[in-house]
Amino acid sequence: MPDEPLVLGIETSCDETGVGVVRGTTLLADAVASSVDEHARFGGVVPEVASRAHLEAMVPTIDRALKDAGVTARDLDGIAVTAGPGLAGALLVGVSAAKAYAYALGKPLYGVNHLASHICVDQLEHGTLPEPTMALLVSGGHSSLLLSSDITSDVRPMGATIDDAAGEAFDKIARVLNLGFPGGPVIDRYAREGDPDAIAFPRGLTGPRDPAYDFSFSGLKTAVARWIEAKRAAGQEVPVRDVAASFQEAVVDVLTRKAVRACKDEGVDHLMIGGGVAANSRLRALAQERCEAAGIRLRVPRPKLCTDNGAMVAALGAEMVARNRAASSWDLSADSSLPVTDPHVPGHDHVHEVSKENLYS
């Protein structure tokens, strides 16, 4: 609707330059410029390479998003940007660009949390988030269980990984199997043709005395790598598809088991899954199966909205505007370790009090 806030969101926490345009809870544009191919030869994301790629892609990606949305920069009601967590240099590119556009346009600036944005993006797929919502966020840098009673102001961590994140484990096992980078999609593809019960890989932190909601994938990663090394040392062929399927099953088994347990313990009847690993087909299937058995409604955005994107940042920014949350100050800085308990970074001065006339042309 025309009276709903129109917000542009900028996401540069890692290796993808994402720019989205959202009106209320309606997605108008989602433009992405990925530098994944530039990192592939290194087997992982190189921060300096990512920062340079963001700098080169920023203006063209913003222009493309505005064109796709059928709006002009002057039409916007606000600019939202990921202020953290993420790679410091990459975040700085996005924050600097957002400040420049907001200042030139005389629009409010909203520095928002990357993890909270991953939760809020589901509103673009399934409508307003129920309150409270339990969220399982799984990506290359995060594996977290979060309880949100207000996505703009109240996000409580329930559990998190104590070592490797799930996505990081996928990348490392793919490297051991010589399947390339990134590992998530290729492991998922090979696993579809393998037997998930072929190899009994360990499930970390699932003992009776272990933390109920925390995750650990370092031991699993090591166990899989040693199993593969033993096969190769014995001159035997490694059953890549069975290894992929068994490893993947160990990861998603723990993720879904703990997420459903958290919902039951907290009396929450909705589970949202986000982050890049949420695109994994087996994670979606097992989560659906276990949620149905427990009477929990599962919400998972389509795969494109699960990976890092500007639409999720715009969605949270639009929610900030709709709920009249304080805008960020011009001294907004990137925070590579911004806690999820800070869904956004308000400022001492409201942007409208210091903004200049429209300098954008």
C-alpha cells in the first residue's frame, strides 16, 4: 500500500553485495552482486577481496534495485544497512554507502543487525511474524537459536555454536572431498544420491549433560575428515555420496532436534529457519517432519531469501520505520561483533534533525 514505508536495504557483511527495496512487507526488488567466484580459488572468503568487490558493485547494484522496483531514490522513506556482525572491512563499505545516500537524500538511516534481518525477511514470504517467534539461523558464520518477541527491539539468544558454524563445516568437508567452494550446495546435491545411514558420524553436544541449545560441529568435521583419510590411506575408494549424505544428516539432525526442543520448552508454536544453510533440502524436509509431529508451524523463506541479501535488511528497516524506532546517527559505525540483542543501532540525534536538502541527482 502507498502509505507503507518504502525502504532500501544494503547488505555487505560477507562476500555478496545485496540491495533490496521493500514497501511494508512487500518485496519490490532484490539485487545481488556476488564475488563468490573470486574467492573460490582460495577455498574461502578473503576479507580484502570481498571489500574491494563491494566497493565496485555498490552503485550499480543500488541503481539496478531501484530500477527493478520501479521507484526513484527520492521516493524512499529510509535507508537501512547491515551494521554488524560480519567482516569489518566489508561492513564499512556498506555503512559508508548508506550514510552517503541517506545524507544526500535527507532520509533517515537505520543501522540494523544481520541476524535479526535474517529473521525479519520471512515477513516478505509469509506475512507478519508471530510474537514470539523461535528462529534457527544457520549459515557459514552463525548457528544460533534466537527467541524474538519484537524483531525491532527484543531478540534473546537461546543457544549458539561454540566452535564451527554449520555452514563452515559444510565448506570444510566439501574441501576434504575435493568438491569445491562453497560447500553447502554441492554437499546437498551429492547427498541426494547417497545413504544418510551409511556411516554413523557423531552428533555433537547431544548428551544429557550437554547444553540444551548450543551447537558444536568441530568434532563432527574432524571425525568425517579422519574417516576419509583412513579410506584413502588404505587405498580404498571414498564413497563421496554416502559420506555427503551421512555428514549432512548428522548436521541437520542436531539442528532440528534442538530447535524443536527449544520451541517446546518455551511454549512457542512457530519455528522460523533462516540463513544460507536454510536452503539445504534435507534440513527443510527434516524440520518439516519434526515440526508437524510436535504441532509446531514451520516458516522457511524461499532459498534466495535465506542467503545474504539486501531484501532482508530492507524488511527490517521497513519494520523500524513502521514502528517509529529511532533512526541511527551519522556517527554510525560498523561493528563486526554486534550482538543479536541489538536488532538495530539507534543514534543520539534523529537523522531528520541534521539532514540537509536533497543533494542527490
